[in-house]
Amino acid sequence: MSIVFIALGSNLGKRSFYIKEAIKRLQEEGLELLAKSSLIETQPYGVTDQPNFINAVISMKTSLEPQVLLQLLLQIEQELGRVRKRHWGERTIDLDLLFYDEVILQEKNLILPHPDLQNRDFVLGPLVEIAPNLRHPVLGITAKDLLLNLKNGAEKR
């Protein structure tokens, strides 16, 4: 069994419902919920002319391989009404695989750990809440230190 961390986000419709429903569907597919962060409201990242998001991070235990898990995440997004109109655009639900154990993977449709998580406070804040000492296998520092580095970098700008 592998431990995975998944970021969840929603900025359309019943945002909290979509987050909770995605978690429920993952559990129905056999993943075991280990920890769930608080839901936080955040401003959009990248494309800012859209509604605010509700974000969270969960950790789960799974026997699914990374590519199979990715396909499940995409399937749940589609089932919950996600329509991909524009990059970083509005969505009913967004499910991003952040970490899969300590796997380092670079494939066409899946990079692990998630390649941009160290730049996203809306991911790092909830991640630190549930796993502050989780070590990034590429960068070699903890989630807590990644968030601290991001905040310090923002203050210097």
C-alpha cells in the first residue's frame, strides 16, 4: 500500500460539496482516508478573473499504481462536471496528485512530486496542516519549510 497526497480545489457551484463528494468517491474506489486538512478559501492562481476557490489536501492509502490513480482522479473530475475550457480556469473540482510515497516520476501526463506545489500557498498551507514534516523527495526539504520559503520569498518582492 502506498501513501498519497491529493490537493482538491473548487470554485464553481457548491464548492464544499464538490470537495467532500470527491473524497467520498475516492473512498468508494477503495482508497483509505488518513488525514484531511481544513477547507480554506483562496484567491485564484494564474488566471485571476474568476471566483475564489475552496482548497484542501488529503492523504490516503492506496494499492493503485500512479497512472491508474491519475486516471481515477480525472474520471472523478469529469463525473463531477469539470469542463476544461482554459488553463487554470474555473472548475467544479480539481484533483491534483501531489505525492505518491517518495516516487519521483516524469512522464508525459504525470510528474511526481507535483512540479509546481512549492509555489502554491493554497496547496502548502493545507499540506502543512496534515503533514508538516513530509519531505519533498526532489527538493529535500519539509512541507513546513517549503511554505516558509514561499512566504519569505513573497515578503522580499
